[in-house]
Amino acid sequence: MKDVFQAVQVTDHVYWVGAIDWDIRDFHGYTTPRGSTYNAYLILGDQIALLDTVKAPFMGEMMSRIASVVDPQKISVLISNHSELDHSGGLPAAVEAIRPGKVYASAVGVRTLQELFHGALEVLPLKDGDRLSLGNLNLTFLETRMLHWPDSMFSYLEEEALLFSQDAFGMHLASLDRFDDEMDPDVLKHEAATYFANILLPYAPLVTQLLARVGNLGLRLGIVAPDHGPIWRKDIPVILDAYGRWARQEPTRKAVVVYATMWHSTERMARALSEGLKAEGAEVRVMAMDHVHRSQVAYELLEAGALICGSPTLNNHLLPQMADVMTYLKGLKPRNLMGAAFGSYGWSGESVRQLNDILVEMKVEKVGEGIRVKHRPDAGVLADCYALGREIGERLRAKAAPAA
Amino acid sequence: MKSYECGVCGYVYDPAKGDPDNGIAPGVPFEDLPEGWTCPICGAEKDQFSPL
């Protein structure tokens, strides 16, 4: 054996040659407790093609896996489905080492790679619907703009019914297993949903369009090979159905209470609200931003029907950890939510108004004008919080399906 | 009235449909969209759009 890093065969002609990142925990603000993989794929046709590369520090691992099945110098075509640096970071070094005849990306990808590498690469554009022959095998390309970057595209290998879907249908999950049927389906569901909630949610309407388009094209999907996490070969209908459901953002009777607290007053309000919600049959998540990561909130909100947010006032503003999570959630554009704001204060008390303003920007249907209290909530204020929880719970029961 | 395509994400503004989610009623020509209107999908500004 020349090297410990081996390629993994996916189909007759396709091999996984990516890298496993056991240690990554922070993906530009999205926490990844299970690490990730950067998936690159080798197609051994009459001409040999490499689809995507890996994050730059993992290039040695990728090149070793390639060399386990073929001399890298024999690769003649390099295709970048997605220009983000976890997939393109290794591209200049790969071009240097392999010297392929052609490097391809989508038209927007050509521009993005130029903006990243400043002329270090010569890249040719592919249009939506273009085909590329590798002799005995044929690739077709589909632009998937804003899923999740403007440059993103899918590549489809017709003869093997294999869709290279770049970040779509992926997840952050480091593993030595490569295929969905080798892994715990509950973990896959959790990590795929977390990925969708944190990366794809802002573009949910485009996901709906894309699923319709893939359906209309009548593509046979024997294998779906994303750029992170497992390759789907068994539960393809499961992940396609889940994407359809998440993209529709149908609310359920689940309420997420997210708050931060200084001296436990806002916390007491959160607890009273949560009890009121539960009394009306809502499924409740109570998330204190002093302990919880913003990307876990995004996950919980994915199938929720209500967002109730609380913050004390610190120096005329939200507590910073609440400003953090609200900015993050606003950018993810969740839809079909109802909600409310609450919080305690010592003298000026701007936080509830500021939270209300954010809820309006997020197009959340507000229930009431919020509850604010000076210093500690007494029994009467806590009863008001409980009643607000009940009111939101009642409305959820009237309009939303039971939580899954 | 002409439709306009966003050069970043490919969203098409169709004046017949408007952009009701963002307060633009059907029938508003692209040229009359208010200052500050951005692509509802990717947030690109009006100057990123071109006529179809």
C-alpha cells in the first residue's frame, strides 16, 4: 500500500476522493459538532474528470485518494460545481499538480473563481443544459443559482444515473462510512435538517422550483452525491421529500422560545410563556442564548409555527447574544411564523420594541404588542406571560398541524 | 411592460405579477419600483437587473 488514504468506489466509473474533517466545529457561524467531509469525485471515463476539490489544507488527502486508483496526471477535465472555498480552495494546487486540459464552471462560477484566485486559473464557462462527453460517458449541467451561491450548479452523469448535487442534499457529518445506508437514519435526518435550516432556508422558493424542474426533466436518480456528508443511494426519496417539506415551511404546533437574561427576570418570563404554550398543546423549545448556539435555534425553527423572543435591555439595546441570533434568523428568512416579544429592564427598556421591529421585518405575524416589565416580574406579569403563551398556543392549534 | 432578470440569481421580475410579498402590487413597471427595492431572492439592487 502506497498511502493510507484510499478512494471509495461509488459506481462502476465513479470514485469518492474527498477528505474527512473530524475537527471543524465552526462553519462561518454554523456550529458543526459532528465535523464534516469535503467530497470530491473522480469519473474514470475514456477521459478522466475530477468534480470539485477540497478545502486547501486537505489537498494531500485528496491527491492520495486519487492516486490510489489512477495517476493524477491522467485527469484531463476538472469541473467546479461550487466556488466556495471548502470546495475550490484546493483548485489552484490541483490544477498545478494535474495540469488538466480543461477547467470548467458555470458562467457565474468563472467570475467567482476569478475573484477568488485573480487570474491564477483559466476556467471555461458551462451554460445550463450543456453536455460534456468523456467518450463513453456523458455529463449534463444544470444551473442551480442561489442554491446556495450564485455560481452553484449540478452535474448529472447520464449512464450511471448519478447526480452530483454540490451542497444540496448535503450535511456536516464526518464519517469513515460513505453511504446513507451505512449510517443512523436519525442522525442523517437531524444533520440534513440542520444543514437546510442554516444554509438553504433563505432560498426555499428556489428549492421548490428546483425539485419541480428535476421532476419534469425525468432524471433517473440512482445516486445523489453531495459535496458534504454521505452519498445517497438508498433513501433518495426520503431526502427529496424532506427538502420539499422544509421548502414549503408549513408551520406546525411547535413554538421556539428564545431569550437571554441578566438577572433571571427575562428567564422567568420565558418559563411562564412556555408553560402557557404547553397548556394549549404546543410542543415547546426553550432556548437560552447564554448556552445555546444560534444554528441550533435555526434547526428548531425549521418546522416550527411560532417564534417568541425575549431580551432584557442593556445600555439601551438588546443583549448582544439576542442581537446575534435575531440578525442570524432574519437573514435565514423563515416564513409562516407567528410570534411575540418580551423582556425586563431597569430604566429605559428599549429591547421589546427593538425585538418587535425585527419580528415585523421578518414578516412574523405578531400576537399582541409584547410584554415588558421593570426589574422583576411579579405574579401578575408572570400570569400575563402565561396567558400570552396560551393565546399563541390556541392560535397554533387553530392553524397548524401537530408537530412531527 | 417588460420583465427584468436578476443577473445574480436569475429571479425574474414580472410587472404583471408585481412583488406582493414586498408591497409591490401587480401592474408596477420595473422602472417604477421604489428606491431601495431589491431582488426578493438574493437581495441584489436594481442595477443588477437587465430586460428580458
